[in-house]
Amino acid sequence: MENRTWLKTRRLENKLTHDEVAKASGIKRAYYTMIEQGKRRPSVNVAKSIAVVLDFDWVLFFDDESNDSLQNNCIKCIYVAI
């Protein structure tokens, strides 16, 4: 699994920390961190919880093509912001 840059970008756009997203999602901070880093894949229930907190479609965790597109868009946003 690859680093979920799109997830980190979404979290930062919402001005939230790992701990805040984890608590609001009902999971441990370490688990959320592993999900964001791409080291763990969330269950459907956890994906839905995180998606509600960060306001995105939970299926993005499981759609590799969408993830690639989102990651490319996030990279473009970072370059524009700099």
C-alpha cells in the first residue's frame, strides 16, 4: 500500500490532527496514522467513520484508480500553494 497523500491533504484542509480525526472516528491515533501512511487498510466501518469526519466518500479507501487521481490532484494543489 502507498502513502495516502489525499487523506493527509483532506485532514489538513480540515485543520485537524491525527488525534482529533482518530477520536472523532472512534479509533486509536496510532491506527489512524497507519491508515494515513498506507500501512493499514481500514475496515468498511472505520472507512465510513473517517469519511464522515473528513467529509469525503468512504469508497475512496478501496478505489485505487480514484486514489491515484486524488493524489495527483493533491500534488498539483501543493505546487499551486507554494
